[in-house]
Amino acid sequence: MSEQDHGPVHDVVAIGVGPFNLGLAALAEPVVGLDVVCLDDNPGFDWHPGLLLEGATLQTPFLADLVTLADPTSPYSFLNYLKMTGRIYAFYIREQFFMLRAEYNQYCRWVADQLSGVVFDRRVTAIHYEAEHDTYRVETTAPVAGSSQVYRARHLVLGTGPARYVPECCRGLSGEVFHAVDYLDHKAALATAERVAIVGSGQSAAEIFRDRLNYVGDGQRLDWFTRSPRFFAMAYDKLTLELTSPEYIDYFHSLPEHTRQRLSAAQKPLYKGIDRDLSADIYDTLYEKQVHGITAIGMQANASLTDVSQDSHGRFYLSFSQTEQGAVFEHVCDALILATGFSHHVPDYIAPIADRLRWDSQNRYDVTRTYAIDTGGRRVFVQNAEGHTHGFTASDLGMACYRNAVILREIVGREVYPVEQAIAFQTFDVTGQPAANPEMPRKQRRHEG
């Protein structure tokens, strides 16, 4: 079969058009001879539209856009977007390092509209390896148009991202129970709820709680439960931010699997905490509510949701365990918002090529340091699916350009964009320590510092 009969072969087919693969497409666009196609099953780009609350901002600075940290001269930078839309001076006068989340969504749409290789309404159903051509066959259907199409590629980048997590005890419930990412879709319906409960932690839970505080005092009660030991703020000091560095990724990736798993659990406050300004605003609002005698508000930490039942009127009966005391208690509400985050799962479409991929002892991707998961280490890459191998930077927008620069280097075979090797003042690996003074007695050396 000729190549023409076989159909066009792309250098890269990237699956999922979130910020990470969109950034990859933007950085790949000016690379001469590199053919990248990005597929997504949605009708267009829309990044968590249910969480685009008024005033909500990203938790990373605007420099962490799709391209700037890899290529500050790119026409797809956020600053160029502001210039092209006539808003750069207003942004300058605003003097805010963090862009609005709705603004980030608009910026990403602006970039997506300019890239011909970004294709929406394409759901991947299966991927097969074609040994006779040494290519991957990506089979797709169009949810809206209903058509089917096949794409072939030499490389794959899987970026479908994590799926919303719903606790098992909440599955199958009806009525006003929904995940936090759908909040704005349900906001109007919440107006008639007398008792609203939020279960979960992190920025999304805090933003929704802050928004719902506006309605307490008009006959509505609001409660927020988290199994975390406290409502903690995100760690955003400069030395902690050095953990988002190539050196720390090197260090984390080199650790044994069980050590990485323990560290991942301990590092949740580094990326699942609440913005400090938002935390302060919540406290100030609670204080003001109290001054005005409005007290129908509850916040409970160490509360692990164990069961939910529902009566014929649609009320939810929540059962909790106080994790430190070991005590149990119940709560009744009319609307339940699940700010329970996201979880990774292996998409069904890769089943036909599973034997060509690397897996760890828990049947997760065994991701190489260069973000590959194929047994050869150069053909199939992942975006935001490597938290267990690379640490919490997997979901960090600030490290997306770095990861894309590495992936492009591996695909093209040369360094398209400079890939930083060392940016931190800290040393994470003991091999980076200076040699001990051989003149110093061993006992003194052991206790030095």
C-alpha cells in the first residue's frame, strides 16, 4: 500500500485540548516541518466553565501562560493577546500578577482559534499500532456531526486529563447534588434551597463557599465540610516554589515508587490549598456576617463523608466521621456540592496498545523522566498524568512549558526551545552536596551543620 493510499501520517496526534496540549500545539506551530494535530471531543475550548466565578483568578502568575516560559517571543503569549484585544494598558494599570480565570479561558480560546491543527468535535474511540507502517492509527467519531475519521501519527501525546471524582456513597443520587465544576450551571436552582452543604477542600470549594456566603441571611444555611485537618492556605513562599523546578523533578523521579507515593500524599497542601487572599476574604466576610447577627454558617474540618441517603422530599442525610476523635455525626441539607477534586484513569481507547506501554506495580503509567510511556521511550507521551512519577508539578500550569519543551525535544530530536536544567538555589539530591573536607575527622564531619 502506498503512503497516499494509507492516508496522511502526522508527526504528532495529541488527544485532549486542555491548556497543556493547547500549549504544545502553539509551541509546535512555528517549527518547520512538524505536523501536529490536536483532537478534542468538545465543540470548542471551554476550561471548567462552571467555575468561572466573578473575580476568580488563576493561582499561577500570568507568565505561566501557554508559551511564554518556553518562548517569550511567541505570538501566542498572554501579553500579545492583551495587545491584540486592546487591553494591555488596562492590565498594566490593574497591577495584578494573576489573571482572571475567565480571562484565561478567553485567552486560550483566542489561541485555539488561530491554530489550524486544533480540531474539536473529535472523540477518540480506539488507538491501534500499525506495524507495517510503524504508525499509530487513531480512530475517532464526531459527537455532534456523527461522522468518523481516522488519523495516523508517528507520535502520540495523551492529554485528556483527570476526570471529576464523585465519592462512591454519592453515586446514584438525584436532585440537587453535583460536582463543583458544574456550580454555575446549578447556581440558579440553589436559590430555593434552605440548606446548602459543600463537601471537599481546596480552591474550588473555597470559591464556591465565598460565593454562597452572599445568600446566607436570606433564609439559607451554608455548611462546609472537609476531611482535611484544617482549611489550609496554599504554600506560596518562594523557597517552596522551587519545588516546581527541573532539579526537583529529577529528584522526585529518582525515588522509589513507595517513597514517591508517600510524598505525594504529604505534598497536597502545595497545590490543593486556598489562595491566601481568598482565605482572608472569607474570614472577613464571616466576621461581618457575625456582626450583623447572621450565624447560619458552619465550617467543619476532620469530617470524612462516609454515607449519604435521600428521602422522598429530596433531602440529603450526610453521615460523617470526625477523623481525629473517631466520633460520628450527621447533617441534613437540600443541596449538596461535591468539591471532591479529580482522579486519573486510563482511557479505554488505549486498550489495543496497552502491551506497547510501560506500567508500574499499581497499573499506572510508568512515565519516563522525559514524559514517555511507550516501551521504547520516544513515541507516546503524557500530559498531567504523571503525578505519581514526577510529583505535583504534573498539574502545575507553571511547568507546562517546560514539559512541552522536553516533549518537543524528544519528538524532533533536537532542542527546539531551551530546556532548563537547573533553576533552584536549593539542593534536593545528596549527590549535589559538596565533598566533605578529607582533613576533618570522621566524627566531626558527621555532626557538622
